Amino acid sequence: MLPEWLVVGLWLSVAVGVVIGVIFVAGARLYPDQPSNATDTTGEGRRRVEIRQYLTAIGEEFAEDHFVEGQHVAFYLPERDVAITFDARAYFRIQRSPTYAVLVEHEMPGMHLGDRLPFETPDLAEDDDRVDPTEAAFAVLGVSHGATLSEVKSAYRRKVKEVHPDHGGDREEFQQVREAYTAAKNRVS
């Protein structure tokens, strides 16, 4: 027969395991994970939506989550042999092949993709009541349209301190400031 201390130890370990399991189940029910479609509103998911809308607006056929030259890419334009990726390693590997690679940063607005494509893209007709994105970017940062790169950078740093979520700011406003900085920086550079 087993010693009494061993039997008590086994029963205690089973009891502790059950208690820990109950805690995890209760935690999962009280604090569920975010829904899977939440990635479409931030980060790479948001950029994918913007790029998808842009490619559709210019009439380009594309395939999403495609393999090109052994690398996974976010978008592939089969008629033009162009791969669009968020992964720098995949970008550099594809660059050595005949396929034209485009690297998209997570903070780059989808409307700026046309500047990086190796072919002429049609200008999307802006409605008369819509604001020019470049003017809006300078307005968000609070600098004039003729600002220098250093003025844009310092305005961005100042504005980020106000709206950063870690400092009590709003996440969407912070994202708008980042997008405005990217657009303004591209115009000034």
C-alpha cells in the first residue's frame, strides 16, 4: 500500500489543479478575448482594408494572402507580377526575383500605395466637398503647408505627447496624428 503522505499529496495536487482550472474558466467567461474582426480597425488589418479599397477603386485584380517566390505576401497583382507585403524579410527576398516587390509600413495610409507601384495609377477623383489629404495632414499637426521637415517632426512630437493613449489620449486620435505625420513627411521630403 502507498504511504499516507503520498496519498494526501496526490489528493492535494488534484484539488489545486481543479481550483486553478476553475479560475481560468471563470476568467475566460468574465474577460473574453476581443472579437476576431477587431484587427480590421487597427494595425495591419486596417491597412489591409485600405489597400483592398484602393486596389478595387483603381480597378486592379488582386489576390490576398498569396505565396510569391516562396514568400507569403498580403496582396499579389497577378497581371502586373507585383507583390505587396508588410514583412521586410519577404520584401528583400522577393526583390531578388523578377517579381516587383512593394513594402508597406503599417502606418502608411492605403491611399499612398499608388506612389510605390511600378505602373501608372489613375488619380482617384476627389469630391469637391472633400478636403485635400495633404492639407488635412498639415492641419492635424498644426503646421503651415510650407513647413520644413524639422518643423513637421517637432509638431508631430508635440502632438503625440497630447494624444498618446499612454498619456490619457484617445487611440483613434493618436492613429490620425501618426497618419498625418506620414503624409506630411512624404510631402516635405
